[in-house]
Amino acid sequence: MKDIQLGKEEIQKLVLGVLLFFGLIYSYFDLLLGPLSKHQDAVRLSIVALGPEIDADKAQIARAKKMEQEALITQKTTRQVNAMIPEGSPVAWFPTHMAEFFKKQGIDKALTRMNGELPDKELPGYRKLVWGVDLPKVEFVPFAEAVSVLENEEPLFEIAAMQIDASREDVGAQHALLTLNNIVRQ
Amino acid sequence: MALRLNLYHEVIKAKALKRRDPLKISIYALSAIAALCASWYLLQLVNMHNLTADLKRVKGEYDKLEPLAKASKKKEDALTQQGKLSVQLEKRMESRFYWAPLLAEMMQLVPREVQITRMGGDVTGDGIRRCSLTIDGLSAGTDPRKVAEDLRTSIADKFSAKYKNVTSTFKMLEDGTEMVMLDGKQMSTATFAINVQLYTGEDKPAAPARKKK
């Protein structure tokens, strides 16, 4: 085999060529392929990151739809309660309603007045009104029956307190005073 | 053996040298590497294009779903609130204190030797309802105090079957000054006041204990 004799100029060209080659390789990876790879990774990450969010959104929409379908059942009580509360100011209809109720139960005189309002944070959209119902002349048994009917027919009323006094003038008659709580719309 | 002279050996050598020219080989090799690199880069560019298209599609889907999901969340919150309200209303109605059974029990408990002159009561509390009852009356008999005591104990016994933690105590028990006629006989009297405390309903579930840090 014949030895290759390289001159000084040829060696310089060779070194320069090798340097140029490595420079090109470096530029290729660092300026072209590297950024492209990084960009690809970022895009892949974005796609992967959006996946669970899309799934969560889909699940959220499905959950809301299911709840909407079930709302007909779950809100039955609210609808029934709203149907039980007459329109208008309670001061306008409640005393009349009570007078009519007790009249139907055989108690002719019932005086109703509003005593105040109780705050109720657990029932947004509703308020609890406190009423005093004065029954000046009642007999105990019809009165107890009336209370029973009231408690059965009016689920939005609750008797918070009651007082029954024996009348001095009429032995068979009592004077009753009821404190009623009533849930009404705001 | 005949002597053969190759007069073209210099030309052949020059041709061979030209064929094995390192510069030419290097240029070929470098061109091949360059072509490979360019192809690889192009392939990556195509991949990148596909990925960008995928991202655009996914982002488009997300952008379409996101407002819907937000609206659904709001709707879900509103529905949850309405559901809670419904449950709360139902609970309120079911946990009411019913006076009618109490009055019915009282009618059965009061003997003919006793006259109730005043009865009052009130209900307090949200989970467990506490009912305080005050019964004022007049008892008559040969031993009117015992009649009153019997009433007190019978109230405690009867109500204990239906309500929780029933206590029945005398607030006052005094001999009366008046005499009454009962069954054609004059009987002495006693005035009394009985305090009755009773509880009903379920206690509210306790709030979960906070974790210690």
C-alpha cells in the first residue's frame, strides 16, 4: 500500500472540511431538528393535557343533563309547596284563611295578626312568618280536633306555642291563643 | 515468456487515482448524509404538521365544550341548590311538632277529679325539638295532693312512650282554700302547676371534624 503524502495546504483543507462538517451537523440538530423536536413535544403535551379536560367537560355536561332529568322528581316538594302558597301579600290572605278554616271547624271567632318574621337561611327564597291566632271562645274537644285538622291539612304551618285558659264566665269554654309559624315565598 | 510492456500504465494509474479521489468520495458521502438529514427533517415536518392539525382539532373541541361545561356547572349548582331546598322543605314539614296527639293524650290523662285551668306550651329547637308544657289546675278528692301527683306521674309515663327525655315536675302544689262538690260529697282541693319537658325529632348530624394540620 502506498503512503498518502499530504501537503500543508491539504491538511489545512482537511481540517477546515472536518470543522465545516461538524458545524453543519451541529447547526442541523441545534437550529433545525432541535427546535422542531421541542415544538413537537410541546404540541404533544398540549394534546395530552387537553384530553382529561375534554373528558371532564363531557362528564360535567352529562352529569348536568342527568340532574336536569332527575330534577322533576327532586323538585317535586318545592313545586307542591309553591302551589300551596297563595299569591299576594300574606297579610292579605292569611288572616282570612285562618278565619275560614276555624269557621269550618265550628269555631266562629278567630282573630289573626302578624307577630313578626323569623330569619331562615336554610330556605332561600322563602321566609317564615309568625302569627298570633286568638280564639276567644272554644271548647277543648272541638279545639283539639281543629288543631289536628290544621296540622294535617296545612304542612306549611307549625304551631310554635299555644295557651289555653279556662274561662271564668263560661265553664265549658276556653280561651285559646296559638302562635303559628308559616312558610311563605319571599 | 514474452516480455509485455504496458505503455499505458501511467494513463491507467491516473484514471484509477481519479476514480478513488477522496474529495469526490467525500462529496458523495456528504451528499448522502445531507440527503438523509433533509429527508428526516422533512419527515419531522410532516409529523409536526399532523400534530398541529391534531392540536387544532382537540383545541376546537375543547373550545366548543368549555362554555357548555361552564353553563352545565352553573345549571348543576342551581339544580343542587333547588334539590337541597326541596329536601329542606320536606324535612321542615316532616319534623314539625304535632300538638294534636299531645292534646288527645291530655284528654285521656286528666281524671274527673282534676280541672285544668290553664295549659300552655311552646316548641323550640331545630333538630331535636324541645317542648315545654305548663299545666295549671285544681285537683279534688279525699287526698287532692295525691290526685295531682297521680296526674303528674301518669303524664310522665304516658308521654315517655312517645317522646324522648320526658320530665314532669311540680312547679307548685298547694292546698286549696275552696271545697268542691263531687259525687254529692264535699271534697277538699289542691292547686297545682306541672312543668313538662319533652323532646322529639332527630338531632342534626354533627359537622365533620377538621383535620389537624
